[in-house]
Amino acid sequence: MDSFDKGLLRICLVSVLVNGLPVGGCHKRGAFWSRVLERVQGKLSMWREKLVRLQRNFLWGWGSDGRKIAWASWKKVRKDKVGEVYPVYSKLWRCKALPSALLTAWRVLENKIATRVNLKRRGVVVENSLCGLCGKVEESSNHLFSICDFTWRVWCLCFEWLDMSFVIHKDPLVNFLQFRMCSASDVVNDVWRAIWVGVVSEIWRHRNSVTFDRGVVDALEVCTLVQVNVWSWIYAKSRCTSFTYYNWVMNPVDCMMLVV
């Protein structure tokens, strides 16, 4: 067979195959799909090897001394799924708040937020470990979100707005668990805890603004933004709301009872 015949044969072979399937073939026959099945199986086996390698090297990787290192234990991976073992997280994910605010709150509860103390613990060089809001004490999660002088003023303004008294625990996790309304429905408590999420997320945003953008420390601004944010979250996450922002600011507890 000369070169012309070989070229013609190659063109004919290309012309009768589209994506590995013969043009004009009977699609009801198993042999018609054999090429496609082989390609799909090859792709799946390749991805399976990658997933197994990711699982072994990242989640349960090997250390330099040959021992296994549990980067993420299975119980922590399942925290948001197993409500009986970790009820705090099932309550957190039900809050009527945006995912970005819920993620910030989760980091605070897990003590994984990038405070200056946590950054130093992770080996990051920090010139000044004092709180970015008060400048008096080292910036830990407990201090920044519970016992900082600025944070205390924010909490006081929020509870004055809610017309309630509350004791702030120094541990954010305990504080969140205690932040509930007795004898109220689950829906009302979901809104009530959204206020906690709003305060924590707004304190963190304000801290970053002061630290990186030369913002001004203003507790009243934080409280006002909490009111605005939570009201917008309720409208975005609830099926039916029948109160205005003015009603929300003037009578927040009464408005909570109207959320469906």
C-alpha cells in the first residue's frame, strides 16, 4: 500500500468515528458504547487514585518520622452533621445569617480565627500582639469577642437595644450556648442567635478595619451595623416578614415573634 492509499485510509477512519463512536452504528448494541465506557472507566480510575492520594496525604498524612498525622479527625469533619454529639454547630448553621457571617462565627467557636495570639501560635511573626481595638491585652479569641473594653461596650449597646440583661461569659462557645430565649420557639431562637453571629462577625470586621484601613473605633457604629445586617438576613432567609426596619429597631423582640 503506497502513501496515498494510507492517507486515504486514515481520512476514512477519521470520518466514520465521532468522539470514538462509529457514525451510523446501532446505538442499541453494547459494542457500540464499548469505546466510551473504556474512556469513562479510565477517567474514573484516575480520579479515584487522586482522591485516595488526597485522603492519605492531607487528611491522614504521613509525618517525617513515618507516623500518621491526623490533620483533621473524622469527628471534626462530621461536626456540622452530627447534631447529637455537637449540638452547638447544628444551632449555629440554623441561624438566620449569611454564610460568610456563619463562617466567621464558626472560626470564633473553634478558636481558628486569625487573632494575633493565634497567629503567633502558628509561627507567624507578629510585631505587636496587643488587641487591635483596646491595645491593652493580648489579642486572643476570648479577649477580642468577650472581655475587651470595646467589645463590652458593643454588647452593652446591643442588650440595651434588646431591652434585656445578659451575662457575657469569657468563652465564646459558652457564650453562644447561653445566648437563647427561654420558652421561645426554635425559629425565634434562630433569629436570636443570629444577633450573636452579627455581633461577632461585625466585631471582627471592625477590628480588621481599624488594623488595616486605619478605621476609627466606634462601638455605636458596630451596634447599628448589627441591627442592619440581622434585619437584612431575616428578610433574605425567612419565608414571610411583615415588619419594617423602623419596627425592628424600635421593637426587636416583638418582630422576632413574627418571623416564620
